[in-house]
Amino acid sequence: MPADAFVQRLNEQIAYEFAASQQYVAIAVHYDGETLPQLAAFFYAQAVEERNHAMMMVQYLLDAGSHPTIPAVAAPETAFDDVVAPVALGLDQERRVSDQIGALAATARDAGDYASEQFMQWFIKEQIEEVASMSALLTVVDRSKADPMAVEEYLVREKGAEAADPTAPAAAGGAL
Ligand SMILES: [Fe+2]
Ligand SMILES: [Fe+2]
């Protein structure tokens, strides 16, 4: 059985991951409304990833026999001043999640719950990638404020099909 302190914190993290997913849907819809389809596609895809993170945590608690609670979700920001603001918000969100993931690993370790600590390792690696990619996008968007089409072209050029990650934890119901 995972440590109680870890289970409680992981349940809170499920809410943060779903909230991150909703925030990215809101950002994608904002860009879609501005006819910036590549930026929209980037954030629609991020939204699915965050949803999958939540469902991986749900599956972990199910496997461990610790009943996961599906939470209410905080409302996302839906109004943005310019083309840069949503990406800056996304980077803040990813940095905050990295801290939360680190705290979850620490909670597991402090409780001597090494299985849960190991479960968090994939998320630690994932957060390094997510912060790096959002940070790169912020650099590009910031540089191209006056010409958002340059960002659209950058995203077309850089878009590689993300390879399936066989080390990813299983998601409840299957990853989307
Ligand atoms: Fe996430
Ligand atoms: Fe993320």
C-alpha cells in the first residue's frame, strides 16, 4: 500500500493535472479563435497529455488499492492580452507542476514508500521535457510578437511525430 501522505498528495495532483488540461484547452481555443492553427494544435495536444498524466495517477491508485477521487477542477484563464501571454502562462504552469512532482517524490521517500517514489521518476523526466519545450516556444513567440505567422511556420518545421514512450505508466482506460 502506498503511504497515506503520498496518496493524499497524489489525489491533489490529479486535480492539478486535469486543471492543466483544461487550461491548455482554453489556450488552444483562444489561438483557434485568432486563426493560429499550429499554436492551437500544439495546445490541444498538450491538453491530451495532461489528461493522460491525470489518468496515469488514477491507474496507479487503482492498482495500489487506494481509491482515487475524481476532483472538481479550477477554472482556467480564458482571456489573454497578446500572443505571448498564453505561452508564458503555460511555462509558469509547467514550472509549478515540476515543483509539485518533486514534492510528491520527496513525500514518498520520506515515508519510505519507494514504489511510489519510483512511480514519480517518469513524471520528473517528463517535466524536464515539458519545461524545455514550453520555454523554447516562449522564446520563439516572444521574438515573433509582431509576426505570429513566423511562430506558425516554426511549429510546422519543428513538428516531429512524438514517438510512443514505452516507459510511460499505464493510464486508466488507456492513454488517448
Ligand atoms: Fe502534467
Ligand atoms: Fe505538462
